[in-house]
Amino acid sequence: MSSTPSAPTADASSVRESARQALGMVPNLITEISNHNPTVARACLEAGQTLGNGLLTDAEENDFSELGIDRDVLYEIVGLIGLKTISNYINHIAGTEIDEAFR
């Protein structure tokens, strides 16, 4: 079994930054949303709770649509949740050290 590097390499940092840009991630996203747009923060929290049960009613989808969250955005949210969940499991198994920025 190979060991996990204790410090990120330049290549790993570059790949991570490319992934962040490709996924449209913003550093400190939760802080940014909470501090600058509480309505969007509340909508994001409600979206997470509503999508968590895996079944979205027509009424719930309409509510999201009224907030500017259409079906394409919902697909992206579900995809990102899945990606984050899988990467968390992989990192726990691999014993990957968490970068200081994410602690």
C-alpha cells in the first residue's frame, strides 16, 4: 500500500486549483453567502434539506424555480454533493491530511 504525502506537491495544488475553478468553487463560500446574501444562504440550506430526502415534489421544484434555482442548477447541486461525499470517503480511507485552508 502506498503512503499519502504529508504535504501537497505543486502538481497536486495545481490540480486542486483547476478542479476548484472547473466546479466554480469560491473560497469561504458559506461565509460569503451568509455575510453578503442571507436570502441565498437560507435558500441553499433549504435546498440541502429538501434535496436530502431524494424526492422533490413539483411544488418544491417550483419554489426553487422562484428563487432562480432551475433544474440544471439542481442537477449541479446533487452532482457536487455526490462528488464531495465520495471524495470524503476516499480521503478518510487514504488518511489524507486536510489542507489548512479547509480546517
